[in-house]
Amino acid sequence: MRITSLERRPRRRTLDLYVDDELALTLSRDICVTFDLRAGEEISAERLTTVREAEAKHIAMKSALRLLAYTPRSEHELRDRLGKKGIAVEVRDATIRRLREVGLVNDAEYARSFVESRNRTSPRGRRLVAAELRSKGVDVKLAEESASALNDADAAYRAAARRAQSLSKLDHQSFRRRLGNFLLQRGFDFETSSQTVARLWAEAHSGAPNGASD
């Protein structure tokens, strides 16, 4: 077999590889350079297969890096997104392995970062954060261990402090019910929610400033 031509696609960084006047592959320029493909050269079926496999891996890696650049992802999330792009299972697995080797995919680091972000921007209870991590494919044990770093009492107070200000004119029963439900929905247990509501009610009606938790 002979490479008939390598034709550039307009406005795209790819080339169409023609073998014996038939379109065989659409390739990235990087793969063309790596394999030093040139029009007029002979190419065996085995080499063509090798090129095809290399292009598939190249596409998968580029897609994975683009996804990771947009937002951190767990292995499960990344594998799922690559699957939706039509990337074969074995290519996905090879891509994930390589990214794991170079430290760009690490579920332990992902879980730690996720917990810190949640605690900083949208405080919620340990059990809810752990459930969120599990829903992203993080191992159950790792999800529980990562979420255990949270201080539920402190997180509940920070989560409810602003909401308490908007509810401060309500009677005690309404205040307790609405703020308590808010905290329960955030994944805090009944005891933590009740203690936080009582603390915020006392502060709102004693003139004490809503300072940070000790």
C-alpha cells in the first residue's frame, strides 16, 4: 500500500491520510510528525494500524487534559466523560493510567480539594459531603475519610449565620423550624442543627455579634 496524499482540512489542525487513493485516516499533525508520514511512501497494514491506535490515544489524552483544565475530576467522572465522546474502553483505561502516573488524576487529592472547596464556599455536613463524593465515583472509604476532616459544628454555624439574619424577625418557633430544616437539608444531623439554631437565636436576641466559631 502507498500513501497517496496528506491533505490539510481547512481551519482544522488535522490531515486526511489517503492510502491507494482512499481516505484511510484523519490524523492530527502531531501524529503525522511522530510517524514521519509522507506522500508517496509505502505503508504496511500493520503500520497503518499502529498509526490508527496512536491517533486514538492522542485524541483521548487531548480530550482528558481539556476536561481536567476546565475543572478537577475524579477517575470515574473522567472515564465517563471520555466514554461519552466515543473513546473506546481500552483507550480510556490507558489514558487514565497515564494521567494517574504523572499525578494529573488522583482521587485522594481530588476528594481533599472537593471537601475544602465545599467547606469554604458552601458548608454542609460530613455525611452529605461524603455522599456527594460517592456520587462522583470516589471510593466509599476514601469519601468517608476525606469528609471526616470537616467540623460539623463549625460548618453548621457558618452555613446558617447569614440565613439566621434574614429570619431574625420571626418568632422563636418559626425561626427554629425554618433554620433547622435548612441545616438538615445541608446534611447536618438533628443534634448539630438544634444546637446551632439555639446558638444563633440567642445571639440574635442578646446583641452578641455573630463571630466565628471557636
